[in-house]
Amino acid sequence: MSKRVLSGIQPTHDSFHLGNYLGALTQWVELQSTHDAYYCIVDLHALTIEVDPALLRKRILASAAQLLAIGIDPKKSTLFIQSHVPAHNQLGWVFECITGFGEANRMTQFKDKSQKSGTDRTVVGLFTYPMLQAADILLYQPELVPVGEDQRQHIELTRDLAQRFNARFGDVFTVPGAHILKSTAKIMDLQEPTAKMSKSAASMAGVIELLDTPEANIKKIKSAVTDTGREVTFDEKEKPGISNLLSIFSAITGRTVKSIESDYAGKGYGDFKKDVAEVVTEALKPIRETALAYLKDESALLELLREGADRAEAVAGQTISTVYNSLGLLPRKK
Ligand code: TYM
């Protein structure tokens, strides 16, 4: 049996962005060929921001369509929706009961998000979010969790919880490792290249969306903020804008940054940005078209997700009964 991987993505916006794609999703596609892969649309996590039911429903479907369009193959991977497998909530609660308050309070994503909205508008679900994420992961006993850099701390907490549970209640969980690709771990906002590209950015001008039109994306890339100087060279400190575009170009074409730099020796930023715009939109065009085609047949999508949930539930159900048993919870008489 091949080793397992698991990862998840939130359906919080109309489209995934280039950071999601290069930081995580291309790894998902690659790993499904060598691993027993479980990929989850984490709809329950999306409830930690304000919910518009009609929009959420649409976004969950669009998430599934995009994952299929980038190449997640339901024959190779188990693709499912988190809320279809109740064991996620069951194990999430168990982890809430073995996580320290201070430990949860140290999560930087919680601190950032709660600071932005203020204590009165911060929901408790945002605080317990990482424990639900730990449950998403550990239910499937994966060895690897492919994610971007911003998830590193959550994976560390997941490892701590797995080890803590194992030490107290017996060896139940595989302790997983984060799988983070250095070159694309943190794709930056094109307008603000010192901040990560994010779905919750104040302005979408620096965020390349998978489902946006090629024209809109070309415009955003051509107007990306660049740095002083003229040479296209990689220098994250002095040239964060150009370095980000070089990382993107390199990730999409599979070429090394060095060889791209030498192509543009003596040329200006304008030529370079034009070519980045072209390679990015050429790569995204078929993804957009395929995703839109999947969205035309909602019932086929739902059927696919049902099959995924059945497979996921079989694994998750076993883990949660072992966990309950190890905790001393009495099984219901058959
Ligand atoms: P989410 O939905 O914000 O992002 C999905 C994936 O995209 C990566 N990512 C990036 N990578 C590089 N550069 C960026 N600018 C960038 N922005 C986002 C994220 O690191 C992530 O891998 N908490 C998770 C969702 C989650 C999860 C899980 C992940 C819930 N349960 C279990 C893994 C395993 C999140 O909010 O990701």
C-alpha cells in the first residue's frame, strides 16, 4: 500500500488564486501519482467567516470543479467535502479537549485574523479552527500534508496533538510532516510583494484568480509592482516584486530562475512582465475552461463527491472508533 497524503482547501471565495495553485495544488496533483491521496474541501472551516448560504453553496461546487480541472483525478485521489464526513467534527472536539488555551492562543493565523476584526467580532470557531484542521489530517493517518508556508504552524500543532494523544492513550496516530516546496511556499501579492497573495486581500488587483478571464489576469500581471533598477534578477530583499514574478515564471514553466534571468539580461521589466503574463494565462486558460465545463453538470459533480465521501468515511470511521475506544468512551451496543 502506498503512503498516504492529505490536504485541504477552504471554499471561501469565488476562485482559487495563483498562490493556492503554485504553493499547494500543483503538489496535490503530483502526489496523487505516488501516494494514496485524500483531498478535502473544508467547508466547515469556511463557516468561520461571514456566511452567505447561496454563495457558499456555489463556492463549494466551484472548488470541486477547479480541483478536477487542475488535474485531481477521482480515480487516483479521494476528493470529498469535509461536512460529508461527520468524524471530522467528532475528532475535532477530542482535540479541543487536549489542546491548551495558551497553545491555541499562540497560533499566528488566529492572532492576525482576530486582530483584524476585533474581539467582539471574532468567533470562537476561529480559535478552535486549528483543532478541526488537526482532525482533518489525523483521521486519515497521512505521512505528508502538502501545503504552503502559512500552514506550517498548524501542521506543527497537528504533530504535537498526535504525539500527545499517542503518549497518553496509546499509539493511534501517524505523526505527519508538512510537505512545503521552498520555491513556491509563499507566492506574493502582485501589488504588495511583501505580503502573501491572499483571498482576503483588501484589493484584488494583486491577486491572480484561476477563474478570472485571461484579459483581466494579463492586465494585473502587466501592472504588477516592480522595483527600482532595471535588471531582471532574483533578490528577495531588494527586488521583491521581480523575485516573485521570477518564482511564478519558474514554477509554471519548470525552468530554473538562473536560466530565466539570463534570457532577460539587457532587457527591461516591461518585456519580462509581458512574457510572465503570457505563460501564466496560457497555463490558466484550460483550467478555467475545464472548471466552467464541470460546473455545467452539478449532479455529476455531486455524485463524484458522494463517492469520495464514501471512501473517506470508511477510513475516518475506523480512526474515530479507535480514538473513542482508546479514550474509554463506551461503544454503543450493537
Ligand atoms: P487555504 O484554503 O487558505 O489555502 C489552501 C492552500 O493554499 C496555500 N496557500 C499558499 N501557498 C503559497 N503562497 C500563497 N500566497 C498561498 N496562499 C495560500 C495554503 O498554504 C494551503 O496549503 N487551514 C487551511 C485549510 C485546511 C487544511 C486542512 C490544509 C483545513 N484543513 C488540512 C491542510 C490539511 C487553509 O486555510 O488553507
